[in-house]
Amino acid sequence: MFANHERVSRVAAAVVFTALALPPVRGWLEADMRLHMLVQFPLLAVTGVLLAHGFGPRWRARLAPWNRYGITGLLCAAAVSTFWMIPKALDDAISEPWVEAAKFLSLSLGVGFALAVSWRPAGMIGRGLFLGNLLPMLAVIGWLYLLAPVRLCNAYLPGQQESTGTLLIIIAVLGCLAWLGSFFLTAPADRARR
């Protein structure tokens, strides 16, 4: 039963990753800054999550000593996601094939895979530290894209930069609200277990 589920996850990861790498799909997603950052990036992370679910518990047990309490994976995910918010990194991903390949691998493995194997072991405190870093970073980057007096990414028009900034701020605010709301939803369940 589990072997079949793992196989399906690995195949799904390969299918999504391959679809995102196809030149027409990649070109369409990267032509607009909003699609590049807010669709392609998360979908690449999803491939890593699917891949992580495609490995059995024995493999996760081998990884556990290197990822105690999910710290290593969460730090990796935070570092990689921070790097890909830099405007120069976006420009280079479009103009340099090796940077594009690095983007595909780092977002799928360094963000999605790392989060999938680290989220549960991190516990509430580790997850809080991760989200407490990521959500304000999204808001600050969004604010920078929105209010910058010059074009930060040479590959994108100023209007795309501004709308991406607005969307990043909205995502950060909604993420904060969802995170805070989760405390109210999980607190009664935790009290009921005690």
C-alpha cells in the first residue's frame, strides 16, 4: 500500500518537474514576473514535496540525524527562498541556463523537499521561527518591488514589478492571518487531547 503511494508521489514529482521544464511552459511562466515568482516558484517547491513523500520511512530515518528537529531543512529552505527573492537572481535565471537549472534544483530540493522532511520534526517553535522569518521577508521584498523608484529586474516591466510587490504583500498578510488563525483552531484540539 505505502509502496504504491510512494511510487505515485515520485511519478507525480517527475511529471510536474518535467512539465515546468518544457520550453513553452517555462517561457510562458517566466515572461511575467508574477507568474515567475508566484506560480513557477511554488510549483517547483511542490515537486520537492512530492518527491519527499515518494521516499519511505527508512530513508527519512537515515536523514534524521542530519536534520534534528527540522533545523537543517528549515534553514536550507529559508536561505534558498531568500536568495530567489533577489532581483539579480531572477534576471540571471532568465538569461543564464546554468542559473535556471540551479533555480529548478534548489527550489524543488532546497525548499520543497527540505520543508517536507523538516516541517513535522520542527514542532510549533521551529515552524514559528521559519514563518516568522519568511512572512515578513515576503512583505519587505513586496514593499521594495512596489515602491522602488527604478526597475529592479531588467527582464520585467515596472508595472509587473509593482503588481508582484502588491501580491507579495497580500500573500504575506494572508499568511500571517492564516498562521495566527491556526493557533485558534489547534488550541481547542490540543486542550481536548489533554
